[in-house]
Amino acid sequence: MKDYIWFIYVLLVILVFLPFLRIDLYFKYKKYKKFFYINIVLILWTLMMGLRFVLTNEAFVYYASLSIYPIVFGLVVLLLLAVHDYLEIKNKRILSMTLLVLWIINAVSVFTNTIHQAFIKVSYHEGITFEIFNEAPVGIGFYIHTLLSYTLLAYIFIKLFTYFFKEFKKNNDWVPLFLITLCFGFGIMINLIHLFVFEFTIDPTLSIFIIFMIALYIIFIIRDLNLISQLNNNQFILDHYREMYLIIDINGMVVDASDELKEKFGLDDLNKKTYQEITNIMNEKAIIYRDPKSLEQPFDKHKIYLHMKEERINLPLFKYSGRLFLFYDETEHQHLMNELNYVLYHDLMTDLYNRNYFEDYKKVLDSLKDPYGVVIFDLDGLKRTNDSHGHEAGDNLLICFANSLKDVANKHPKTTAIRLGGDEFLLIIENFKTFDEKNIIEDVNTLIKRKNNNKLIGYSYGSHLKSDDQKVSKILKFADEALYEMKKHRHNIS
């Protein structure tokens, strides 16, 4: 055999073993496993092809040559089932059984060819050579085999072409569509030349199958599973990230996740899971946020706080991108920030909001277009209580009054209770429709009696309802004046 034939054969051997450099990728998801089995069959076929070149045993030459037919048909059947898995088309049992029966018929007919010569019109005899076998005329079995194989291949091509054409229209990713079309077109042309024009020494069907599987490896494995992390051999880095990560493809389907993320959220099976489905599962145990400033809800000690950052992954050659999501566990940080904010914005004695909170709240109030009401309170005789009964009694008085305001705030929607300092308190009622000074004061008095052994706490108050474009400072001034008038009136009476 000529040297260039051996060169081509060695090249095919290298190509057929190429996908096995990362054999683990075929087993990441079930829909890729059958492509692995196809590669196994291709290796056996390639090795048998090489043995045909060097062995002269008549039985081997005859039956090894015939075995190419069931091998090719079996590869086509496996490819159809593998493509169905990839495209998530359910393989019905009747289809699988029919294809299996056809393959068995094909194999039995081939290996009994010496009796009926349905495939090759030559029977086994001593002295048969590879050249004699190839030059023999073909029978009806050969044409049936060829028709069935090409029909199934056409079906496979249509399914893949339709799928990648939709991907092309949606994502402008032309490489998969080009590779599939080129492989099928080139394969049909070469096989037709081999069958009806010129017979190649190395069966072109084997070469086309190997090239086609390399194309699928590039499209399915490198593009769909590997993304940029595997492609650049960065898996070690990903595996040792301090952060949890999630990788998705261009269609929002999950490709991979860190072991810590899977363990923490019970993500045992990522197959056919979308990004939205995974985050819905995560939201049951975690609060996920992109900007810490967006965290408005009270700190939830029962949940994990994950600061999420997103990076786009662009693959060379493909007009295709995936996304890498990094999740930073900032639970302890948020817990600390919550405690600091609590100290900053709360009065430690009464547990009400303090003046710091009110100063920030004024900006919100000034931006409101709808009216809102305020009620300012000033307790009577706090100094006298401190002097007569001690500071502890005075503190208890303040706490009792503060708790009463807190309950009023909980009862009325959009109402906030604030301790401005000393014995001064403030209620802000944003829902002006429920603002009724009389009802609020009645609620305050009722709650004070309930908490203070049916005794009232003396206080003066003043209120005002916003009108027009009044600012907070002006509203508080009017409420302060009303409080002063009430205090003055009560002082005159006493």
C-alpha cells in the first residue's frame, strides 16, 4: 500500500481518538452519552480498516469487508438516537425496537451473504482478496442498505439543520449551522463518487463519520458544555474558587455549578435545568442581590445573603456567549451591617427610630406628593419623676410611652414612631386617609393604660396635615406651635 494511504490512515486514527482527551465531558449530562458510544464504534471500525490492509487471511478479508455494512447502519441508528437525545426528542420504544430489528436483519443478511449474495455477488472462497471483493457487483441488499442509511442520515440532517438554523436566527451563531451543512454535503458528495465514479482505498464513509463526530464534538461538547472555563483549561481554578459559581449557556440552560453551590442548595441534578429554576430553588434558602443598596427588607437571620456578580463568557470562533455567575457569601457582613444600622437608626432605650433616622427620613417625606400627617408628643413631669422616684422610674415611663406609640404605628398602615430625644416623640402617618388625630390619641391613651396599670401618662401633643407643597420643616413648625399652645393651655388650667 502506498505511503500516502498510510499517512491518511494514521491521521484518521489520531482524529478518532481526539474526543477521548476529555472523555469526562460526555458524561456530564445524559444527552451526550450516545455520542461517546458512537466514537467507540468508530475506533473499532478504524482498527479493523487497518487490519484489512495488512492481513491476507481469506476469511478475515471476506467477513471483515462485509461487516462494514452493519457497522455503518449501526452508526447511523446510534447517531439518530443520539441526536434525538441532544434535541430532547423522546425516543419512543417502538422506534428503538424497529431500528434494532432492522439492524439485526442487516447483520444477519450480511454474514449469510455467501449463501444468497444479496449484498456482494461473490461467495467466500480460497484466494479471495480485498481487490476481488471490492470489484464484485453489488446485490439488492446493498441498495436497500444504502437507501435506508441515506434516508436516516437525511432525517438527522434536517433535524440538526432546523435546530441550528433557529439558533442562527436567534443568536446569529452561524458556525454550527455551517459545520453541519458542510459535513453532510461533503459526505454525500464523496460517498456518491466512491460508489459510482471512483473507488477510494480507504472507505470515505469512515472518514466522513470521523470528521462529522469531530464537528459535533466542537459544537456539542466544547461549545455547549465546556464554555470558556474548560476550553482554556481553567477547571482547576473554578474548582478552587472561594466563591460559589454557576455557568449557563446562551439559552439560559445550566452548564455547570460549583460543588459547594450544589451541596448547599441540594442541586443534585442540573440536567435540563434553567437559570431561573436554579435561582428559584436558591431563593428558598438565600437572599440574592446584585447591589447591597437594594437590600431594604429587615435582616433575615434564617437566610444566606449572596452577593451575585455576573460575567459574560465569549467563546472564540462561535458567535456565542455564556454567563458566569459568582455568588459571594456575605451573610456575616450583612449581619454586622444590620447591627450597625440598628445602632445608628434606633434609640437603644426605647427601641424606636431615633433622630438620625428622622434626618434621613425627611428626604423621603419631602419627595412625597401625597399629604401626610405628623403628631409631636412631649411628656409631662419627666424631670419631676426622675427627681422623686429615680431615673429608673423615669426610664420606665419613657419605655411605656414609647411601646404605646410603637403599637399605634403597627396598627395604622405606613405609620412610623420616632423618639426625637429626651421626652419628645413623633408619629408620622404617610397614609393621610387614615390620619385622624382624635382616633390616634384615643389609641395612644388606651395603650398607655393597658401598659401602665390603667394609669395615664401626662403629655402634650400637636399635629398637622401636609397641604400643598409644604416641606417637613414647615409641617413640624405648625405641629410644634399646636403642641406649645396645648402645653400653655394645660399650664394655665393647672
